[in-house]
Amino acid sequence: MYGEPGGLDGAITMPTLLKKEGYITQGVGKWHMGENQGSLPQNVGYDDYVGFLGVSDMYTEWRDIYFNPEVALSPERFKMMEEDNFDHYEVHCTPADTTKCENGKLIDLDYIKDLDKHWMETSLAFLDKMKGSAQPFYLYHATRGCHFDNYPSDEWAGKSMARTSFSDCMVHMDYVLGKLMEKLEAIGEAENTIVIFTSDNGPECEIPPHGRTPFRGCKGSAWEGGVRVPTFVYWKGMIAPRKSDQLFDLADILPTTLALAGYPGAKLAGLFPEKTYIDGVDQSSFLVADNGLSARRSRIYTLNQYYAAVRIDEFKGVVTGEIENGVVQKGDIGGFSGSIFTDTGGGIVFNLYTNPQEDASIGIRHIPMAVPLGSTAGWYMKELFEYPPQFKIGFLSNNPPLYDLVPEGEMAAKAWIRKHGFGRVQP
């Protein structure tokens, strides 16, 4: 967020690895991966990047007299935000300068409306450039629309049936995707390109107009409504049209694409340092095989610094969760304003096929499923000891080193981690 240090900070990324394989890499749109030098797009694998470095509301909320009149109408506070230590501009990043990105237009309440049109034109131009190229390409396109605050362009305002700022942005983003797919066909690369269309979280429920899903919870929570999203994977002539409700984690994108690029299975590990943990699994067969099944049987859920839940098939055991209205009962209630509960007693299990709302625990009458759920959770705890997570920003950044807080002894340390979240245990 505003002025925070970076998150990627030189990490080995998918575009980094694809670039080594001869891919041309283009990034467009929202970054939100850090503004320090090691986290800039050109330093983690992109040949070119056009977008902004922060998150959408960083550029708008303090300017808007309707959402934040206390700041927007206060000269002193407005000046504070103008001078705050984050980049206020649309940027252009290339490896020609690894120290910084070149600032373009200032992102204010007028230019914010035009970003998605500009970004679409940038991606279309990149695809045109790739026509007939002997080199493969990777394009990351992250839209700005449908992320609060929503500011539809004048061209698209009122074009949706609901005529809300969110729905107007939605139909605009549908148009953008259509133009990108048309261009892919026009340059003759649809048969050679895998397209993944997804979202990084469930709907935002604290900012009207609220999103809706059939699931419990929203963005910011570990309930299904916070983490489960529709995802489309398209590869002309390779993936037969069908639908599946099996597990696919966004972390699976890296090993899947790298497998298709020539690094399946254990070969992928050779591209990373020994102490780097690869969360994803190769889902190539799931995608391209007729009626392919997911290679992933389980998924770990986290909530801020806490281990929240584990899922195997349709069963989800919850250890840490959020009561959305646990603090406030009025106003905008969603994934960021609830209270977190821990130490459930170990008996909360939901069947997500029969109860996607996660409001009826079946843990006591389905104890046999506690065996694989418990063993998978234990395996995850063991992995945390071998590959300790790192706190770089946010919730614990001002606290003393975590290993000073964790009690000595493996059993005591594990109990502490279960209660307080992730722990970094001193060797």
C-alpha cells in the first residue's frame, strides 16, 4: 500500500523463467507487487511494462470528495497524500533502466477512466508486434475496471443494464477481453496460445455496489466467497470445451506453463534455489486431456498471518476463520471488517458440495474425513518448519523477530503456531 516496501524483491517469477526460454514478455495494467527496485517489473522478468505500480484506490480515494471529503476537501491532508512516498503516475518500465520506471500521465479522477482503453491498445499493439515472430510471447494483462473505486469511462458509463459503476466497468472489461481474443485470431496465434482468464479474489463486499456469489464470505476472508473465483482456460484445438469444479490454485499456473515450456516435474525445481518452496502443481493433464482430472487433491487456506483451513476434495476443515459481522452490525460488512477466531476445537468441517455457504458443520459425523484432513494439515506444519515464511509487509512488520516469541521445543512451538498463526522457528 502507500509507501510500503516491496514484496517480490528479486523473486524468480514465471516471466523470468519464460524469458530465459526465449519468450518476449509484456506486462500491462495493475502491478501491486512493490515499488522498491527489486520488485519493479523489469527486474522480475518483463521486457516491457505499462501500468501503475500500486493498487487502484491508492490513486483515487483521497481525491474523491464523495468517498473521502475529510481528505479531498482538506488542503493539508490532500497535500500529505500528494507528497506521500508512492508513485502517483502511470509508468513505463523497461530493462534499460533497472533503478526506476519512467513516469507517464498523473493518475487522477479523469485519467483513471481512460486507463483500460490505453492498456487495451497497448496489449493489442504488442500482439500485432508478435505476428509472425519466431519467438514465443507471454502477455500479462491486468485490468483496472471492476476494482474499487470504479470509474467507468464516459464511453461506457450507463451501458450496462444495471447502470452502476461496477456493472458498467464489467461490460467494458468484457469488450476488452473480446478485442484481445479477436487480435489473437487475427495474428494467427490462437492455436499456439494458452489463455487464462481469472481473478485474484472473490467480490469486494465492503464497497457498494456489493458483489454477490453463492458462497459465504468475500474478499479478505478465507471463506469460499473470498478465495473461490471462476476461471477460464482456452487453447484453440487443444482444450475441449467443458467445465469442472475440481481444484485449481493460481499457484498452479507457474508449474503448468513451465511444464508446457519444457520443464515438467522435478526439472522445474532445478530452476530455483534449494530453499525455495514451489506451492503449485503441474495441471497440464487436467487442462488438455479429454475429461482430465485435477492433479491437486488438497489446498491450504491462509488468513493474513494465520493458517485458516485445509480442503481435500469437497471437504474443508476450518481452524481459523472470520465472523464478518463480529465487530460491526451496520455499514459495509465484508472480509476486512470482521473479527478473526482461532482454535475451533478441531471439529469444524464443511462439505462444499452440499453446503457451499459453510454454515453447517458435519465434522462430528464425518470423522473418517478428519484423518486425511488432519494428516495434510500436519504435513503443512512440517513444511513451515523446513521453509519458514517471511514477513515483509503489513501485520507483523513492526514486531520483534518471531522466533523470539515462539517457545522452545517442537511440540510447544507447533502449538504456538497453531494458536497465533505462522511462526519462524529459530534453527
